[in-house]
Amino acid sequence: MTDAYDKGMTVRREVLGDAHVDRAVAATTEFTAPFQDYITRSAWGDVWGREGLDRRTRSCVTLAVLTALHCDAEIAMHVRAARRNGLTPEEIAEVLLHTGVYAGVPAANAAFKIAQEVLAEEDPGL
């Protein structure tokens, strides 16, 4: 393992949680191993590991971009990460509302649905 990989794995675990990362690592195959190595080093080590933005801000940007690009499969994971990074449900809703203005109501509507499901798992009163 390289320093970049180790740094990325540390950040990845801090942001996504050990359970998620353990599942991803366990599901890694010979076919997906190069991609898992790439995202660990590049996305998590080189980008999320930078000091230029705090993790709360990175979570806001990530939720907005995933919503705008209709990456629905990734939104739940990053709602959980946003909570782990200190965002409140109200702040997550503000990010999605703001994104809806620029990325479109259908994209924000889908993201709100996913976020509400995730947040309700954590706090059934929401």
C-alpha cells in the first residue's frame, strides 16, 4: 500500500464509515480492484484529503453535484456522509433546494426523496 492509498482509506473511512468501506472492500474483485484503488487514492486521498475546503463544504458540493447529475445511487451514501460531516437535516434540505434552482426540480425532487428515506432511518421522527 502506498501513502496516498493509506491517506485515502483513512479519509474514506472517516467520511463514509467503516461499515460502508468494509462492504466495498469485501465486494472488490479482480475486475473492480483497479477502480477501488483509483477512487481510494484519487477521490479520497488526493481530493477529499485536501485542506482547501472543510468536509462539511465538500459534502454540500458533493450532494449538489450528485443531484444535478442524477446520480441517485450515490445520494444516500453521501447524505449519510454529510450527517457524519456535521450537516443537519435542515442544511441538507437547503443544499437540495438550492440545487433544484440550478439543476432542475425533477433532480431535486428525486434527491429529496432519497435524503428523506435516509434521514428517517436515522431519526424516524423526521
